[in-house]
Amino acid sequence: MTTGEKTGIVAFVLASALFVLWGPVWSLFPLAGFILVCVAAPFLTAFGFFLPVICRGSRSIRCVSLTFDDGPDRTTTPLVLTLLETYQVPATFFVTGKNAHRNPDLIARILDQGHTIGNHTYSHDPLIMLKSGQRLKEEIIKTQTVLAANGIRPLVFRPPAGITNPKLGSVLAELGLSAVNFSCRAMDKGNRRVSGIASKILHRVKPGDIILLHDSTPWTENHETPDNTLLASFLTELERLLNGLKTRKLSIVPLSELIGQAVMEQSLPERQGLR
């Protein structure tokens, strides 16, 4: 039973009791409260109101994991991969099926460097959670199909912007996927705010955090168009973050190690196993 279902039962029981004791007006308060929680819950990325959501690992170990959303991007992702290789740190890339289809060579490079991949829908439609469960299922399956060509099957899914809904739990259960969100981010709006990414994360980060980053092309300050000239600033921020985590003695570990479960299944002979 989900948190949402439990909360709904409690609200109904309390409303019934108040109806008997003090009349219909009082019974409306717990029901109204439940409705307000249901409206807010999709945007509370770590709440897990509608379904179980993994948002961090154990706080008892000084480890964190890096995750990159929205790629792979033809310009940014190769530079991110080079930096990760230089620092010898792992990451999980939550890719969109659309970008994966366009850039199969980047998917291959991500895997060849030992990183893992998660499902982030096909189109990254920001309104996908307002659409039917069937549409959501199709988006996820389409991405799984694209990635299967690279010999992998992601076992984790991250919804766009981390937003959930009541339909997502049953869809993921049917497809054998777990929801993984995040517990630390810079509020960079998909690399639309590159400045200060490192300092914002380092100010908030705690042991066990799943850190949200993006490997999409940085955008200009007016948020209208991607701007490749900001790439150097973004990479500087990323390097500051890696050095800052090291200074704070926070080890960067694979997401699977942090959360204690596999995030990707490999099917090609040279890539068999779970990561």
C-alpha cells in the first residue's frame, strides 16, 4: 500500500468520525487536506506519495552518486565523459529515448567507460504526467527499445523533473522498473543556470545523496537558445564539484552501490550482467 493510499484511508476514517461527532462541515477538513496533499505530492520529488521512490542511499556512509539527465547531447556529453574519465568517477545517465536514438555512439561510449544508463522517457514531455497511463507506458517502452539496440535494459526510471503521478507506480511495476529521483541539486533548470552549480550542490550535499546534474547543452541567460560558449563554464563548475566532493571526503560511487540494487541489465555477450 502506498503512502497516498494510507493517507486517503486515514482522511476518510477521520472525516467519517468528524461527520458523526460534529456534522458534515467538520468532515470536509480532512478530505480537503487530503486533496491538497494529492495536488502537491507530484512535485515533492522525494515524497514517494503515489509509489515507492528511491531518492538517496544510506546517510551512514560517506558516499554520493552522480546522475546526469536529458542527454546524450552531441556537444556536452563527450566533454562530460572525458572529465569523468580524467577523475576516474562513475555516473548514471538518465537518457531520453529521442536523444539516445540520435546518438547511439554516445550511448556506446557511456557504457564502454563503465557508466550506467537509466530511462528518462522518450520525448521528455514536461506534461507527460498529465497524460494517460498508456501514453506514459509507450514513452518508457519506446526508450527501452532504443536502448536494447545497445545491449542493455535499464532497471530504473526517472520522470521528467522528478514529477510523479498516481499512474506511474502501476506502469513501472508492469515494466519491472524502479523509480529513482534525487536528493541534491543546484536548481539549474536543465543547464539554463550554469553559474554556481558547484557551490550550490556543495553547500547542500550530504552523505548518501543522489546528485542531479544535466549533460544537455547550457542555455543563454535569457533561456531562449542553447549556447555552446557556456560549455567551458559548465565544465569548470563540474570540475569544482568533483574536487569539492573529494575535499569533503565524499566518495563518488556507482548508483547501484549507493542504493543497493542493480540499475541496468546488460544483454550483449561482452556486457553481460547487472550494474
